[in-house]
Amino acid sequence: MVQKIALFNHKGGVSKTTTTFNLGWMLASKGKKVILVDTDPQCNLTGMVLGFSRKQELEEIYSKKQDIKSALAPAFESQPRLVEAVNCIPIEQQDGLFLLPGHVGLAEYEVTLGIAQELSGSIQTLQNLPGSISYLFEKTAEKFYADYILIDMSPSLSSINQNLLMTSNFFIVPTVPDFFSIMAIDSLARIMPKWHIWAEKASDLKVLKEATYPFPKVTPLFLGTIIQNYRIRNKQPSASFQEWIDKIQKAVLDELVPSLKEQKMLFPNEVYSSQNMNDYCLTQMSDFNSLIAISQNCQTPVFALTKEQISNHGSKPKQGKVLKDTLQASSKFRDAFSTLADRIINLSSNAVCT
């Protein structure tokens, strides 16, 4: 059975897309079959994975109906056919890794889904919408025998994001060490209970249970935070960044965790402890510096870049100490993403076993 993992923070600029791509690749390298789903209308994940830079390239995908909006059209546009599995695009450089491309027009479904999710008298005519996204993911996972679906979400508190997160099995909150991440965590502590209460009500409604695409009864569990994009000094976060890291961890412990605990959206404490996660942090990673540009240019994770790719990027080849330091940084990110993937595998396996 596929495990759906949402990467969500309604604050932008926290490297959700980069994390989704790198994490998916690492999980696939460990023998898992993974589908990356781009649900952000900005389509940054689609562009990163496929290397698209022109409108025509995206439109070619759209013409083949290989994107998320086209796949959901039977439900949202009342077409006389059922939602079917998407013919996802295989990532050529990594076996077992696939992309379900995004669509800039996905936001057009926002208003209709929002009305359906009010669970009011109008639900009878819109009963197939709330469960359609989850149904699409399940059918697509079955087609590709996927172990994981990683969902790259937009930075908003939209009805689509509400649906995506509350029909996922797990969620991760990526953060960066700054004031706005702390504010976002405080906001999530208030929003998550409301969303979960809504999802519980929706899953109990007879009209949604009997819909063509039934709304699932799921309680998404918090896998943890990721703290990234900070500068290193003497092999540690610099003092100014460490201060914000400490504040983020305090906000998670004092605000977010108690809120999630009330909704039973946490693993038992001993499960986090078994992964050395008493602070609920999956991993901490410094900024990628020049590696991110090379990664995007080569459509390859920062940790999988070859010596030749790193050396030959830019106006002149890297060599000497610069090349050595960059290779060491790439190796450190490999270790970090490997640990991250192992923790996610262990946590999600624990949930299946229990």
C-alpha cells in the first residue's frame, strides 16, 4: 500500500521543492518506488526534474494529458469518464522514480473544491470532488507499484492544500531559520486541528462515503521538521542562525506538538526517540551554495553530482581547494539525505506495523 507524504509549510522559500526532489531520489536509490507529485501551480518541481525552461515544453506534457489538472478534469469538469491513473514520467537517471507533472491551471479548481468542502447543502452536486485527488493518487500508485508518493505543495492555506494534507498518511514541515518560519509554525498549530476536525466530519458523511471517489478516513501523522538553508561556521550553524534554529525547535515543542497531540496526529514518543528525534527534527542541512545551481542545471540531486559535473559547471572549471570543498559538501548532503530517507522509511514502517 502506498504511503502519501505531504511536504507543507504555508511560508514560501523553505526549499520544499528541492527537498522533495532530493528525498525522492534518495528513497528510490534505497530500492523504493517513488512518485513525485507537483501540486504547486508554479510547477517548480516539474521544471526542476525535467529541465523545462520554455512554455512550449510544458504544453507538450499538457497535450498528452500527463499532468495533474488533466487527470482531475473528469471530476472537476464533469466529463463523461472516470478519473484514471496518470502515465507518470520516469526519471531516466534514477530507476524507480517517477514524476506526476504539475499544471499552472490547477488553481482554477480551487473555488469549486472550496465550495464542495464547506460540506453544506451543495455537497450533493459536488460529492465527487473531495475524494477525487486521493483516488487519483491511489490509482496512479497502483499502476506504478509505488511505495511512496511525495507531494510538493504550494505555500498557501488553500482548499486544495487542505485536501492534500488531510488525505495524506504523513506530513513534513520544512523550515528555514528565520522569524517567519516561527510565525508559520504558530499558525500551523492553529490550522491543523481545524483541518483535521473538518476531515473527520467529511469522512463520516454518507454522501461522501458513497461518492464515485469516496473521501478517505485518514489521520495524517507528523514525521517531523526539516531545518535548512543556514550558513556554517566552524562546522556548526553560525551564531545568528543557531538562535533562530533554537526558536523554531521551541515553537515546535511548545505550540505545534501539543496541538497535533490533541488530534492524535503524532507517533508515540518512543517512536520518535527510536530515531533520535526527541526534538521532532528529521534533519538539519546548511544551504547548498553553488551546488543548487549545478543540481538544477544537471537535473540531478546535490548529493548525486559527479566530480565532472561539479568541476565543469560555470565559466571556468573548478579545481584545487574549491573543487575539494564542493565535493566534500556534496558528500555531506548525501549523508544527510540518506539519514532523512532512513528515518522516513522507519517511521512510516512503524505506522504500518501498528
